[in-house]
Amino acid sequence: MAGSEVRFRDRQEAGRALAEAVAALDLVRPVVLGLPRGGVPVAAEVAAALDAPLEVVVARKVGMPGRPEYAIGAVSEGSGAVVLHHDPGELALTDHDLDRAVEDAADEARRRVERYRAGLPLPALTGRTAVVVDDGLATGATAEAALGAVRARGADEVILAVPVGSPGTVARLTAAGVRVVCLSTPSGFTAVGLWYDDFTQTTDAEVLALLGR
């Protein structure tokens, strides 16, 4: 639905709307994996609607050295696969700078796996359809890293589901063979949070409560 524009009250409302679209796919043995933190409240609604297990898959953005808020890529848990959306040479980064930025992101991914799954690896997904959920899709680097981690666990099929996303990113991932479910692709997309009335940061306590539920 390129160019469609839908606003959401909060992540829970977005999750319920997304759940309707995902449920219509009639998936075989689905398991829902939310990207912490903000993707988990959305994923919880999808998992409830599908009567499917809820899990987390951890991927962390790789920040630009000296400008950590600027993402140059992402790294996943497990194998630590790295997705870069910029050539290090274009950013004037040395190999040392890039390695340090990737390792910082990988360290945070490991901390989150410890926090949310007591350090255990993702469960085996052989014979399952994995639905990877986030609260939105901007550059797509974090989602791509997460998809790599899920595929490595043997999922028969992997679907990326988000309430809102950049039209260009959705088109790029779709062209690369990713099955994407995205409810809203605003032509004026600049940031995920602008399409939510309430985009309050999700806490670790909320993530753990949803996983426990």
C-alpha cells in the first residue's frame, strides 16, 4: 500500500491492526518475535491474535563513531551478522573505528539477550513460520540483522511485519525477496515516532512482563 498513511494511537493499537493483516495470511505454526524494546508491545498483540508463542529477537544499531545516534548499520544476536548501509570509506572510518562501533553494538545485543532470555539462544525454528515484528521500519538495518538471526535458526518462512515504514525501505526489502507486511507507507515518512500519538519509550520491565504473559 505504497503511499498509504495511517496514524496509530499507541503500539497496542498498532499491534491489533497489524494482527488482523498477519492473521489473514493463514500461517503454518507461527512464532512471533518482537524487536526490543518497542517492537515487543506490537508483537504481543500479534502473538495473542495468532495464539502463537511470543519471543524476542535482538538486533542493535551500529552507531557512527562520535555520533552514536546516527545509525550506519546493525548487528544481530547469535552469529553477530552485521548489516551496513554505508561504505566505511564514504564515512571516512578506519577499520579500527568500524570494528569498535560494531563491537559496542554486539556487546549491547549480548546484554539484552542476557536480560530477556537469561543468555539463552533463540529457540530452533525449524518447521515454523517466524513473524518478526517491530514498531516501524526506517532504514531497515536493524530489521535485516534480525531477519538474518531468525533465518539462522532454521525457520521455514520468515515474514517482517510492521505498522508503518519508509516506502523506499519497504520496496527495497521486498525487491530483495523479504515478505513484508506493512500497514502504512507514508510518502512523507521521516521517522517512525511521528506516526504514533503516544510513542513513549518501552521499558525493560514492560518487555519482561509481556514475555512472562
